Amino acid sequence: MTEKRPLKEERALKPSPLDRTIAALRPAAGDAARIEARWLIEAASGDEAALAAMVARRLAGEPVERIVGRAGFWTLDLIVTPDTLSPRADTETVIRAAVEQMQPSQIRSERLHILDLGTGAGAILLALLAEFEDARGLGIDISEAALEVASTNAELANLHQRSEFRTGDWASGLDGPFGLIVSNPPYIPTAVIPTLDREVRDHDPHLALDGGADGLACYRSILPALPALLAEGGRAILEFGAGQGPEIRLLAEAAGLRFIAFRKDFNDLDRVVILSKI
């Protein structure tokens, strides 16, 4: 007769909720399944039905940041909504380049004034304000709904007293000077958007993705405005898509800007361009 396993041992062998959630998420999340499982379990707050619904959404291709409504970026925990781009790790290249460029005292002889064009959820601007404690910043976006999210994120990060958000069409109507101008504009060619991974194609706002026929339409609006907005010794740091660096440099130089350098992302691809006044 087979000896019955002790109840205590049976309990010990039963997978934990975390283990079950990790296993369920692995087809969608891969190596990130453990991190995503913790996020979903925390968001579900012990409600098993809510957790199951979240897992189902993730398996259907919805990014975990969209499901829980927040995303980590640099040192911040940000709210994200369907009206905002979910910040990517590659965009942190902008922050690293800014910290590198703006540390020298000869550049920062006065209080740093930052302009973020296309601020979205405020990720870049707020990350920079967290780094430069004496700085103030202005975020511009065409989407009023996105600006509401950015303002909320500024409040939550206790950066609202040093940040301002306005509706605008890129740099139109702005007066400088700004010691640092940053932007992560839409740079995906229109025809490419239907081919993107469903996590991006179906859940990021197309307004924040669509860069026109060749992906460079927004740069043609932004770059010519920068010489008049940049302070002497200031820097403009813009994100761009894979392989777009040479064309961005040509557009920048044609607009009267000095090319300083490209900086690579975590995948060793040129991701941002650093520019200054001539």
C-alpha cells in the first residue's frame, strides 16, 4: 500500500502564486517574466480574478506597463496611459548624454534651463530635473491629454515647482535661451508602423510614433529652430531611430548647428545626436 504523503510536504511542493504567474507569463515575457509577475501580483493586491485577467491581457500582447499603468525610467516611477508613449530603456541614452555633456562648469555657469520638445509623459524632462537639482524645465507637447499625465508625474516626483508644461507645436512660438534642449520625436516611417511588434503597434499612440514618409518629418521642424533657442555653450540632444544618424547629422548641419557626437544605446546602436550652436 502506498504511503500517503504528509500534508505539510504536499503544501511545500505546491507552486507559489509567484511561480505560477511566472510560468504563465513566460510565453509573452520571456526572461522578464519574473519581474513582470511581481508587478502584476502587486497591482492585483491579492485579487486572484484580477491577476488572472491581467495575465490574460499580457498574453494577448498588452505591455505590462500598460496593464499596471506605470513604468520605470531612469530613477523615476512614472504613470503611463494610452495617451502617452511608454518610456524605453534606450531613451535613457538621452539622459546619460545630457549628464555627460552638462557637468562641466564652463557650460553650466548659470542655472540650467531645459526644454523638452514632445515631452509626452514627461519622462526625459523629469529625469533630467531629478539629476540637475538647480535646473528648471519646460515640456512641450501637442497632446493636452499627455500633458496632464506629465503634470501628474511631476507632482508625484515632487518636481512640479521646477517644471512647466505647455501645449505647442514643437518649438513654434518659443523664446530661449535654453542651456539644454532634448527631444524624442516620432521617427518611425509611416509605412513601417503596421509591421511593428504588437506591443508597440497596438498600444503606443501613433501620434508619438509616426515620423512621416521617411521618419524624419519632425526633425525638419525641430532642427531649424534650435540655433535661436540654444544658449551659448548649450547642447541639443535628440533621439533617433536605427540607421538615421547620418541623415540627422546632415539636416542638423544644414540648419546651422554643430555636430558634436553620436551616443549608442544598450544594443550598441547610435541612438542620440549631440549638437550645439556654431
